[in-house]
Amino acid sequence: MKKIVFLICSFLTLTGSLSAQKYDPVTVKAGMRVVDCFPFNERYRYPEFVTGRILLKRGLYSDTKLNYNFLSGEIEYIKDKDTLAIANKKDISFVAIAQDTFYYANGYYMEKIYDGSFKVVLKQYIKLKETQKQDSYGSTSAGAAMNSYGSLPANGNFYKLTANTDLILQRTLEYYISDQSGGFVQYSKKNVMLLFPQYEDKIKAYLKSNKVNFDKRDDLIRLADYLSAL
């Protein structure tokens, strides 16, 4: 039965540069549960729940088996055979899973990928791209996303619901850089210039001689190394 379900979920071909990691959009047909179109290995960051630590800002911590759910946007743990999301996320200093570190900022969990004089983090989530409305002739037309955020609500419940119209979903990667306040802003050329105004000429020269794709992890880490050395 599960094999039939996954065959019904249609995968659309995505064209684009192979230099930046991309994921194919997934169509969830009306009448199907969203979660049924995303097997465990596509729904979670790790192939199984692994030992991790939740450290709170007041110094308390808890060690348990954890995993990050791209679909719900939650870090989850297992208690009495139930899968639960971490409560009181604003009290979290960081979450360590395996060798990785996650911060909770801007309403999302973000995975640290660079740590120097500043941090670079990666936000991964399943984004609602659009809805597909079917007319009386059986053809579909694109519609707006179901909510103004353009992404699935991170409440741990939506992805279990049954779609009432065709949904186009896609795993999305976004990169952020820490600012002077300790928060994070999107890692873009504009924000790099705002964060390092005293090195504007040098940064412009670097970007001119080095092609930087701001959707490509390796390019951003190399740029971060350059910025840290200024």
C-alpha cells in the first residue's frame, strides 16, 4: 500500500544549476496526507533519531534522542513511543545532534555550518510553493500558496493533514549570517556589505574576481573565510 501511495505522489523535474543543491518539487494530490508523500529519509535530517542535547539559556540541559523534521520545522524527541516537538523554543540556547549544532532564530531552527568571528547557519524546510486547482475538465491551474508565509506552519500537525487541493511542496535551503546583535540575517551580497562597511572595496574586489553563488554552501563558506581574515 505504501508503495502505491508514493507512486501517486508525483515528482516534478526541477532544472537549474548543479552548483547549488536543489530538491525536486513534490505534488501532493488532493485527498492524500502530506506526510505520505515524504518518506522518513526525506522528512528528517538524520536517518534515525540520534543522541543529542538540548541546552537552555539558564544552563539546564537534557540528553535524549533527537531528529529535525524538515516538514514540520521542529526538532523532535521520542517519549513513551510518542514523537513530540520541543516546547518553549525561545528558552533554548542551542541543540546539539550528533556533531551538529542548531539555533532557534527568526522562528526556525538553523544549523550551524561555519563558526569563526561570526556564524553562518543553514535553514532547511519544506516550502509550500503553490496550490493546483482542478477545473471541471480535469485540468489544473496554479493558485497562490495557502498562507501568507509561503511555507508550512511549524506546528508539527499540518503535514499530517489531508490535502483538499493539489499542493506543490519543495525542500528549500536558505543561508543566514550572524549580525552584531547576535541574531541572523540572510546571507546576501547586500547584507555582507552592510555588516562589513569598512571593507566594502575589498569585498567588491573579492566578489569581482571570485564568482559567489549565494545559494551554494561551498561558495559561502569560502567567502566567510575571506571575511574572517579581513
